[in-house]
Amino acid sequence: MTDISRADLNLLKVLDVLLDECSVSLAAKRLHVTQPSVSYTLQKLRELFDDPLFIRAQRGLIPTARAEALRPSIKRLLNDAQTLIKPPEFRPDQAEFTFSVSANDYLQIALLAPLIMAVRELSPRVKIAIYDLSAEAATKRMRRGDLDMVLTFPEELAADFCSRRLFRDNYVGVVSRDHPLKSKSVSLAQFLRYDQVIVSPTGFAFEGPLYRGLLDSPLMEKIAVTSPSFGILPRLLAGGELVAMIPRRLLAMMTSELREINIAAEMPALDVIAAWHPRVDHDPAHQWLRGILGRVAGES
């Protein structure tokens, strides 16, 4: 019989054990099945290989020449099959790959910087490529397989991606350390006495999730300067009377020259998520990076 469709790995597993034990009863015990079940399988094996495979002897079974010839091939085939279905082992200290991630200026400072430090410590040969892509561009790249992850907001997530909530952040007021607003808590009227800097990649258009909670707020009444980057804020605020609003988590990552002030007004909040394509959901390297990202973010 040479029809491969009649072959079955379960049959070959029984043959492998029979070759080891040369006993139906011992093979049944090792396989946790009944003796009749092993005898029935042996009959199917004889039909499959068109050979008796075993000859009964006074003390168990004696493999035929054909069975002995099959032994190394059966062992190798079963080992290869086991390797095939075994999850790949991931060793961070030996890993060497490039992980690409898109994040805006805020999340690059607040999240990617500590992520990279953690990854570098555990896996120094892993490279991380950072992009600042629009939601549309990031979506296209992830679907093509050119981008591994995007750090974004729920409102910008396409329905066909996997995601994980990382944290919620709130806006806070910030001023330079020598600003006239000495108190840590100020009224809205006090805050609005001063011209404000706000970070907006679209200038005064204020598009995107970062600004939806602010657009109808009186907090936006005194905006004098917009910048596409948070990195310039310390220089803009230093030594002057400009004020700004930024996510609190970002402030913790920035220069000590800025100080937080609590504004007596309802401050908007941001939910931050990581998103990726389902094709990499079970990839060991990707899962490892997501685990580190979750720890860095201090998921809540």
C-alpha cells in the first residue's frame, strides 16, 4: 500500500513505541490505551507497510527487518513533526531584529523613550525604528506588513487591528519656575491672564484626538503660539510669561525647569493604546515587546 493519504502520525507513534518496547502490553501502558487498541493499530500498520513488522516470540515481539529499517526514519519524522508544532523559543538576549513603531511627539517622549531603554537593557541587538505617521499612513503600512505597531488613541484605530489599552493621561497646566503664577493651584481666570503655547501639528487648526476635549473649552481662549513639537516647550516658556497645557505623563519626562499648576477647570483626558495587525498577534518577539511596553506604561 503506497497511498500516503492512509498514513497517520498516530499510527507511526504506536509503531515507534512498539519498536521501543517490543510488547503490546507495555506499549499500551506507555501510550495510556488498551491492549486491544494497540493490537488493532498494529494490524493497520501491517496493512500500511505490507509487512508483518513484528513476529511473536516467547518473550514479546521481534521486529522484522522491514520494521528495523523503518526505526530511524520513524524517529526522525516524529521528531520533525514535534518541532513543527512546538512554539518557537524566543530568547531576548539572543534576539536580533528591527521593530518599527509609529507614535506622535507626545508618545515618543512619554512612552517610547523608556521603552527603548528597557529593550536595550534586555536585548541590545534589537533595533527600533520610530516613525511619526498619520493614522491613515500607519494603517496602510501595518496592513502591508511594513509597520509593527502604532501608539495612538482609540478614535484613530481601524476595526480590524488588535489593540491594548496602555494608560489614561490628563492635561495639566505648566509654567516656567520663575513665572508670576506662584501658586500650584490657580483659577481659570488667573490662567487666562497669560498667553498660551499649545502643541499642534496642524497649527491653529487643532485637529486630532489630542484637542477634541479642548476645542469647546475656555482653556483655548488665549492661545498665542502653536508648535508641532513638545520638545521646544521648555525653551518657549523659560524666562517669560507664556503658559502651556500638556499631558501630565509628558511633564514627568521633561526638564525640571517646568512646573505643574493645577487649574480650577475640567481638564480633558487621553486614552492611549497600542495597536498592531492580527498577523503578528502570536509572534513571540512581538508579544515580548508588548509585554515590556505594558510594564513601561504601567497599565491601568
